[in-house]
Amino acid sequence: MQYQHIIYEKKDGLAWITLNRPERMNSIITGMLREWRSALLAAGEDEEVGVVVVTGAGRGFCTGLDLKALQQDMAVESAVQELDRAGMDLIETIQSLPKACIAMVNGPCFTGGLEILLTFDIIIASEEAVFGDTHTKFGITPGWGMSQRLPRIVGLMKAKELSFTARTFTAKEAESLGMVNRVVPADRLREEVVSIAGMILQNSLRTVATVKDFYNRGMSTTLAEGLKIEKTNLTNVSEAKDRVGGFKK
């Protein structure tokens, strides 16, 4: 498939998706969301791909909705509805994809971009990355899960502070809040992501997919129900035997 708003590449078991609207800091339009989802689905079905990495071209990761493009659309209400559906479809795909999804945050990530980011499995950020939830600044209510995922990650009181103030915060603060896994210098960002992805690729990718499903489904229910989810999926005994047998005594 030919892409206009993203770049899709494969190398050494990794699928690389680069949001490619650098002139607009990779701000969100419907077309980009649809292409992003299409690339994820392609990676999900590709047996040569074990891990998916998403990053941004240029100086930004994803700075939220492209409000300028939205305002220029003659059918604004219809455009907003299409954008909302495309965003929800993308988020569902990230969460249900049977492969680990890593976000390589190379620069600013705001609002709608942050909502999408919070659905990734692992987030590695550059020291130059900054974050913010600016919904309240623009008088827009979140619709892609910010109000539910952010407090589950950073705690209710901190989530309220970040959303109510709409302030920008650093990658280091995001790391301290548990919002990102690691923060590294910009010149080491790709190296760090490749290293983590490499560790994942050494493991049973089928089991990685199952454990991802356990975590995501469990976080949306009670502990008791989450334990039931885990118990209903037994380890593939033949694969486990082969892998355990591969270890040297």
C-alpha cells in the first residue's frame, strides 16, 4: 500500500511506522490515523514482524489534532465525527494487536497524541520530548480515553492537575509519574528502542501477545475477573516444553 502521511518499513523483525507530517509536527488528521491503523494491521498479519515501533518524523512525535486543517474543512461536524471514529479504531487496533507496540517519542506529544500514546505497551522517550494535555486550554473534552487512562497511570490527583492546568511537562517528569518506561538522550533513542525490542524478540512472541491481552483486559475489570481471564488461557504446553528444553543446565 502507498502511504501519504506515514512511512512504513521493516527490518530485523521490527516494523517501523513513522508519522510523516513534519511540517505540522505530525499533528493528527483523519488520513494519517487511517494509514497508521492500516500499517499496524499489516504488521500484525506479517509473520516476519515481532515488534512494532512508532515514531515521528522531524522534531515532533504527535502534537494532537491539526486544528487548522479541521477549521478549513467545510463540513466541520462530519469531519470531527470521521476523525473521532478513526482515532477510536486506531486505539483499538494498538491495544488488540497481538504484538508488542513500542512508542519511540522523539519530540513533543500533546493532547490527542498523548491519548493515543497512553495505549502503547512500552514508551521510550528522548530527553527532548515534552508532553501535555491541552484539552481544557482549547475547550475540548477528551474522547479517546484520556480521562480514564491517565488517572490509572499517574493517579487521580496528578491526572487532574495535568489536565486542569494544561501545562507542559518534561520527559523526566513523565518517567517519574510512570507515564513512560525510560528516558534517554536523543542520540541514543533509537539504539535503546532497538535493544528493548531485541529482548522481546528473543522470547515467545505468542506468549507476549497473550500476556498483553491479559494486562489490557485485566486493567478494564476487577482483580477477581482479571484472575479468571488469566486462568482461562493455559500456556501452550508443546511450545513451553521446546523453549524450556532449549536452556542449558
